Amino acid sequence: MTILAANSNNWWSTRAFVMAASMGKQSPVIVQFSYNSNIKIGGDPNTIWAPEGISYNANAVVNGAKVNADWIAMEAEAWGADYVAISLDHFKVPKFEPGKKYNTSSTPVDYAGYLEEARDFIKSKGLDEVAAEADDAAMADYLGYMISTEYQGFRADFMDTVRIMDPAWGMIDTEGIPFVLDFAITRDFGLGVREGLGNSHMMMEAELGATGSSGDGIGYEPMRGAALEEFAALAAAFVEYTGAEGMAYDIGMKHAAMADEKHPADEEKLEAVQRTVIEKTGVYAAYAQHGGTGAAEVARGLVGKTNVNTAFLVAGSVARARHFAENAEKVQNGDKNVCGTNVETHIYLEALYNSCVERYQTTGSYETGDQIAEFLAQ
């Protein structure tokens, strides 16, 4: 089976997902909170509307993490949902810009040594072309990035979130980051969690290359032959070096897929990469399928978890839109009955619940609570 990973953007979506997980024999669900959704819930004035003339005097990262952690714990207990896990999704590192003069931050970490070690490790695995991309000029740029106030500030935000939310799964989004720098960043975050926080149980998801967005104009080109073998070897080296226990890489999905988009999974690539990683490292690094909304199918077993966000946003918005369209005159006339809290607690909530159950059907994990209980008892 594959586990459904549902992205929460507000209170009601969290409730809908927990309700669906508690139905019948119960089902496992990973409820995901992105960096963006957390800081919006926390009140970050840079990501939500705020009137002029007021100031925000709090840490939105900490506030959002606290509120979402408390809310989902309350929901799971209230509905008796036994198999609900928290995940941090798309905690995207700051954009890397070659040649940029970053503001530097003092740090006791030898990031120059991190980068040299990462490049040497990649080269030791016979991946000379990848290592060669990190020439002296590139390495200087990488170092400037890792000691920047932007990177160090984001790193601190992630560690605070892990400390507060204690998630089962955490993703570092490094899309667009060069490979050598990606190795160093992912290892840095891994060490921060394991050694800095003393957290040995959170699964670390890392990203190797881009995963794509709907409408980006970039077509998917399957890797085969020597190119696939090299990428698989790179993925194995990545897992070995960084300690990643979950992985995301391109298999043809697209984030934010439109209603008429269906993307088939490149199962041949999935099989080749996962086989190579296991053979070379002994680690099963679960594949995290991003862009699950537009997946033509879920490659059960090959895909560890399938991330769905857009489908739920659309389902809730369509339900609201239909309600207001059908009651437009009453809304204009100020009828409280069609504008009240029932819009969220009935129309929106039910739409998300039904969409969640529909997505469960694609994973093979719906109402498998008895199997999970038997497995855990072992």
C-alpha cells in the first residue's frame, strides 16, 4: 500500500483528514504542514493580508507550529484516530543565487569543510562529472550561501518547528540547488535534527533535483540506460551521505495539476533507483510522490506516500462557490443563514472529507487499521 499524505492549510482541512482517518476500521494518514501554511497560520504579515498601521510582534514560525500541533493533537484525540502522523512538507530552503554577495552570519560550523567533504564523497563514488560541477568559484558561492543570514535563519526556523511539532516526517525542499550543495545542506539539516535536537525518530525526506509544477513548460523525459544508472548511483550516494530516509525526485508528476491533467508515474525509474539505493546502502528510502493531485495512478509499494494538496483546495473552493452561486440573492440581501459558520463547518468540511476518502481509494490503505494494528503488535 501507499500512505496518503494530505496537506492541511486551515483548521477545517485538518479536521476533515482526521475524520476520514477515524472512519470504520481506521486508515493511516500523514497530515502535512508546509512552511508557508505554518507561517500563515502563525500570522506572518509578509504572507497574509494585514492593514497598514499595525505591527506584528511575534515569531510566526513558532506561533504556527504551536497552533497546528495543538490543533491536530486535539482532533486526533477527539475523533479517536489512531494512525495520524504529522509531516513537515516543502520547507523550502532560500533560493541559491550564484555570484550573490550574501549577508553573512557567524556560525561555529565548518561549512567549508562540509562542502569539501561532500564533493570528495561524491567523487569517491565515481560520480566525477557531478563533483566537477563544484569548481573553486562554485564552492565559494556555496559557502557564501551556507553562512548567509537567509540560510541560517531558515535552518533555525526548521529546527524550532521540529522541536515544537515533533513530526514523524520532515521534508527539506532543495529544488534548484546544485547537487554538491544539496548534499551538504541535507547533511547539515540531518545533523541538526539528530545531534542538535537529539531527535532520532523523525524521518528525513530529501529532494534530489526538480519535481516540477503545472504549466512550467518543461516536459518529462524518462531516463534510461547509462543516464538512469548514473542517477540511481547518485541517489544511493545521497542517501548514504546525508542519512535521508525518504526521497523525492522527478518521476513525471507536476505540482498544482489542473483538473484535466493526468501524469503517469515512471515506474521503471522508481524501480531502478530504489533497487540501487537498497543494494548499495541497505536502506529503504521511501519515495515521496509530490504532485499527487494529477497522478494517473499510484504505484503502490514503489511510492511510500503520495502528497495531495491541490485537489483538496479545489474541492473546498468548488463547494463554497456552488453554495454562494445558488444563494447569490440571499447573500446580497444579508441572509445570515447562508453566510454563517455552516459554510465552513458543513459545506467546506464535508467537501474536503469526501475528497479525502476518494483519494484514499487510490492508495490501497483505506480502512487498513486492523492490518496496521497487527503489524505494530509484532
